[in-house]
Amino acid sequence: MLAFSVFLVTLIFIIWQPKGLQIGTTAVIGAIIALALGVVSFNDVVIVTKIVWDATLAFIGIIILSMVLDEIGFFEWSAIKMAKLSGGSGNKMFIYILLLGAFVSALFANDGAALILTPILLAKMKYLKMKPLPIFAFLMAGGFIGDSASNPLVISNLTNIVTADYFHIGFFEYAKQMFLPNLLSIVASIIVLWIYFRKDIPLKVDVKLLPEARTVIKNQTLFKLSWAFLLLMMIGYFIGDIYHLPISLFALGGALVFLAIATKYKAVKPFQTIKSAPWQVVWFSIGLYIVVYGLKNVGFTDEVASWIKYFSQYGEKTTIVATGFLSAIISAVMNNMPTIMIMDLAIDKIGYVGHETLAYANILGANLGPKMTPIGSLATLLWLHVLEKKGVKIGWVEYMKVGLVITSPVLIVALMGV
């Protein structure tokens, strides 16, 4: 009860954020309390730090790179291009924006999509003089695709990096295994979202109101260079896979190199960019995982492992679907960051070798399941925070009306590809 109480209070304060108390600070306080009460030991702290350091630093690198690209107009250019590609068709624009969200989420993580693409899309929709219902449809769909399409690469989600590091899954191996599930997730997401919001999507949109895409680029040389740089980084990830190098070496290292190049062209203010990076996520990851490790110490992960074992008697596909939905439900209730570790530890308990598909089912569940509730993922919390700062407040009931309906069918389809 003590371990669960520490976890529950920590999670409540992370979601509530009273008087602006930041998520990382809360998680660290929770970890210190867990340590003081004997729920975890110093050795547990060392183990958790070894598990999450690479994932957390890689995530910081991805966000820094996203911020630099945002400064030069990369994402705004992309949003305008996709909107104009629709030729004024509201339905085509809806689909193209979702494809853009999937692309951004794949390369810059779901949190990058929430932090950077969301305000751009909101600004452009207001520029197009859309009414509240279409704006809500586009925003909700964009928020959903950010998580549902964050499966294809190790770098696409913090949960992916944590699991890949924990089970030593290589970059290429992960991409190969997740290609079909992610493709199915994107297709299913677009179909389900379109069916749900079809009455709110305008038939025609006056795209002539948008500025020319080239006018939003702040530095043409850097913009052209960014495409080549992204390709080089992707090659770097595969090279790192061959030599078993930490993914943060390329994600954070590459981001700092590109930041230095952008600084030379006077496109960014480097210290301000580094300062603005979400460093609280570092403390959030380490602190919350230490608290979660306390649940492992009192046998919660053993209990979860027994549930997975129970489903295994009904065949591999049933176990995959059950594991995915178990991860999804726990994520929706208690956030996907602690869930991914609980489930990884449980899968490790029953034996990863011979059950490799369960790790991917866990990732799909932890990435899609959170969309059922506003507290399910860090990306959703960031997304809601960004929108609220822009004057758009989405209530819990309003959110869950959509999330509960559209998440399950998409998850089922994605799990069929594992």
C-alpha cells in the first residue's frame, strides 16, 4: 500500500501541477520520498538511471532539433504545402494534415508534434477562417495521429526508446518489425477519424487565404540543408545500430551539430534554444521510473506477468491482443510512461526470448491506449497545455467522448500487424 500510495500521490501532482509545480520536480520529489520510505533502494536508482538515460537524452535531442527546424520555418512550410496540396477540398486537407502529423511524429516524436505542429495548425485554421467545429475536428485528429503514428522508429516515442534499450532491440530490427503495425495504425486512424468527424469537415476551404509556402522560410540555405541533415541523421541511426552505439549519441549529438550550424547562420539563439528544451522531462523520466520501480519491488509487475501468462494459453495472437489492450488500459488510467516500464518488467519476468512480439504489442498499447483519457500520455498533457495557452480549452468529457470511441478499433487493427 505504501508503494502504491507514493505512486498515486506523485501521479496526481504530475497531472494537477498545483501552482505551476513542474512535472520533473514532482517526479523527483516522489522518488526521494520513495527512497526515504524504503520503497526503493539506492541500487534501484542506479538500475533505473541505466535504463532511461539514453532514452531521455535522445528525446531531448529530438526536441532541440525540432525547435531549430521550427525557427527556420520547416514545419510551417510543411503545413502550408499540405494544405495547398488539397486544392481547397476539406476532406483532402483533413487526410493530408493527418499524413503530415504522422511524418512529424515518426521523425520528431509525438511530443515534438504536440509542441510544434499543433500551434502551427491552429494558426493556419484560424487564418482560413474555419468555424469552431472544424477546428475542433482537425485539432483532435491531429492530436490523435501524433500518438497513433509514433510507432515506426525507435526515435518516434520515448516509450519506444525505453523498450528498445531495455530489450536491446536494434534500430533496423525495430523498424522492420513495426513497419506493418504502424502502417495499419495510420490507415485505420485516418479512416476512423474521418468517419467520426466527417460531418464537421468543411467541403471547401479557401486555401488562397494562406501565404505562399516559400515566404515562411527564414533561411533558404538552412532549409535546404535540413533535408540532407535529416537523411544523414537517419543513416547515423542505422550505423549506430551496427556498432551498438547509444541512440542519444546521434539524436542529441546531431541536434547540437545542427544547432551550431543554425547559430553560424544566425537563425537561432543557441542558449535560448537549449534553455527552452524540455529538461523537466529528464527529471520526470528518472523520478517517475524510480517511483514505478517501487511497484515492481512489491510484486505488481509479477502480478501483471501472471495475467499475460494466463492469456498465453489461448494462443500467440490472443496474447498479443491481450497484452496490447492491457498496456492500453493501464496507460489510460495511470499514464503510459510508468506503464511501459511496468509492462517491460512483466514481459522480462516471463522471458523476452520467445515472446518478442509482446514487446511490440506493449509499445502499440502504450502509444495508442493513452488517447482514451487526457492523462494517458505526456504528449497529450503537452498538447492540451499548448492549446490552453492559445485560448482553446478542451474538457475531459469532451475529450473522452472522442478518445474512447476511436482508440479501440485503431489499436485492434494495429495489433493485427504484429
